[in-house]
Amino acid sequence: MRKKSLKHVQLEILNRRTVLSARDRKDLLRYQLGYTGELQFDGIVEALGVPIVHLKDYRFRLDAAADDRKTAAGPSEVQIDNIIIAGDQLYTFEIKNYQYDIEYTADRSWRFVGGKEIVNPLNQVDNHRNVLAEMMREFNMHFNMTNNIVFIHPEQTIYSLPNHQNIYVRTNMMKRLKYVLQPNQYDYPRFIEMLDSRRVVKSAYDADANVTFEELAGGVFCPDCEHVPLQRVHRGKFMCKSCSHDYTTVEVLKQLVEELRTLNSSWQLSSSKLAEYSGHTCSSATIRRYRQKNLIDY
Ligand SMILES: [Zn+2]
């Protein structure tokens, strides 16, 4: 299972409960598109049904020497969407789900067609290689490594793209993946242990959302749908009209707690605060009762 980033989840909650600024809205779309692309890639790899090692969303601290951003403030991190061991070789895949067409130029500057220059996505791939190579040196591990980028959007065109072996696009992706995703002969517990020992679980860039409790609209919403208030079916049950999923009151309350913790980990929660956040769909007496029964925790 692949998790959304903290910022992505925060923006989804804020989108239901506040009016997002144009910039936040744009960021949310970018996160949604990126996440969808990653899930698509996971689905494609899974459907091939080959026994491989597929590790998702590993974040590492980037060695200062390997970071080319000289002005970066604070610790730099690199996130690797996909680390795959297949055919006893190591691969990384960075997924880009860009809607817009791109122009590739040999001098390594990339631009959106008719638009502005973008950061060369191959720089990111270089960071992936550097951080893993450095780690393997340190742990005395040897692997043949290939670092790739995947442009997964089905309607995107990249103009002037040469036949670059590390750039996957929709038209060559299946053929290439079938070729590289071969079964492993060996297991790799030591390699996974190495990655886990260096993995950054909480990013230095994760922060509480810039919002006060008072700014949030109350109500109970479906966690899977964009902006759908849950309907009460009867005393202990709610339903989403859009996806037909139903939720018990305990599940609804757990979600409210989870949302508030996601927005700001330092907020003190109470039954009356949760009642207010639920838009008084649940009374503070009910919430207290569930807590006394240990069904919810806040
Ligand atoms: Zn729903």
C-alpha cells in the first residue's frame, strides 16, 4: 500500500473544510495527479505478476556533497518512489504524471511546450543514484543499479526525446518493464535492513497546517470522496451517497480525530471540540461515552 504525503492529506482535509487559495488548489491537484500516477505504476508492476522486491516511498537524508542545491536551507531529503530488485539487479523508478507536453533538449534543459523551463527531471534521478550508491558503499554491498524516470500520463507527448534508456514513456513502458522485471534468484533481507536503517520516517518538511481550529468548517465527510457530507442512516450508521460506503459512528469519530491530528499534532482535543468539528452531528456526550468504552482515543 502506498501512502499519501502529509501535505497531500492536509490539503484534502482543508479542501473540505476551508476555501483553498489558488496556490493550495494547484498544489492539491499536483499531489493528486502524482499519487494517481504512482498507483497506476504499482498496478502495472503488480499485474505483471513477477516475484520481485518492490519498495515504495523511501525517503533519505541527502548527503550535503550529493546535493547540488547550494542554497538549500536545512536538511535536504530525497524521496524514492520505487526501489525495485528484479533479476537480482537494482532499479529505481521516479514517476511523473504530467498532463502537459514537454520538450526535451539535449543540453538538458526541459520545458513545457510553449511554456516555462522546468527542473530537469533527470537531476532527481541522479540524486537517487547518489544516495543509494553512497549507502551501498558504506554497507559494502554490491548491486548493478539503474535509475529511471517514468512519464506515465497516457496523453502526454515528449517532443525530441531520443531513445534514452532511463526514460520510460507510455509507448515503451510495457516492453521495457517486461524485459527488466525478471524474478530474483535470491532474497534481499540485508539490503532492506540497510534501507530501513537510513529511512527518514518523518520528513523535516512535514509541518502542522497553517490554519486555526476556528477556521475549519464543521461536518462529517466521506474520506474517499472529494466533498461529500455523510448522511446519517440511523443512530449508529452513516452513508456516503457518492460511493455508497457506510461508516459506523465509531469510524466517523476516529476519522475526525485522525484529521485533527493530521492538521496539527499539538492541538488538545476534547469531546466538545470534536462535537464542534463534527458540525454537532455527534454530541459531546456521545463522544465521551465512546471514549469511556475505549472505542476512540483522543
Ligand atoms: Zn464516498
